[in-house]
Amino acid sequence: VNPRNDSLPRVTGYIFQYAEKFFAGTPLHCRFDSPEEWPDQSLSAETRHHLFLAAKEAMNNVARHSGATEVWVRWKLIDGVLQLCIEDNGKGFAAGPRGQFGNGLANLKKRMEDIGGEFELTSIPGAGTSIRFKLRLRG
């Protein structure tokens, strides 16, 4: 919540650090990817909070449900859109009624909507799952 931590490098670094510690106690190998340089952009406390909690939930889902051996935490900046991607090489799942997966995915979607962002999920049975959080940066 500290305003000194509102810059993109601080936010991305914090989520990387959290992921590194979170997956350290699991059999998953965690890989990271991020641009080397970020624009001089800050994120509000609410945005940081929702992004972090969404990332934390996505990582928890990978650890608990994916059966994966590897997970990638990737930050991208494409045409002014900040993207946080959490991808695994696990068992994936078939598309179906979201209710069968509890409230987790609906909560991720709601968190992103609350900050004006988007939530995308791609899952292929036997090939893993990709969760993407997108947020347009103000210009």
C-alpha cells in the first residue's frame, strides 16, 4: 500500500519475489520473464492490491490443481497494455460450466473488472493452462 511501491518495476518485482518464495516449497520449477525496461508509470494502491491478489490466486490454483512441473510468470507490455501471464504445463481442463471450478475463476474476472482490466483463461486438456490479466496503462 506504500506509495513508494507504486512504480511498475516495484510491482512486477514484488510479484516475482512472491512467486519465487511461493513455488520454492513445491515440486514446480518457476520461470520468470519481464521487459528489461518499464515506462515511468505508477499504479494505484487499489490496482496493485487487485493484481497481487489475482496473481496469488492463480499461483495457488497452479500449485493445487494443475499437476504441472513448470510454471511461467511473465510480464509483458504491448501497445500500452500491461499483461501478467501465469502459465503452466499441467493437465489443463476442458471448457465447461464455470461453476464446477468454484468461485476462483469468477473472482479473478471480478478483480480485474474492478480495476478496469480483463481476465483471459486458456486451458487445453493435457497441455496446461494460461491465465492472462490485462490492464491498459493510462497515457
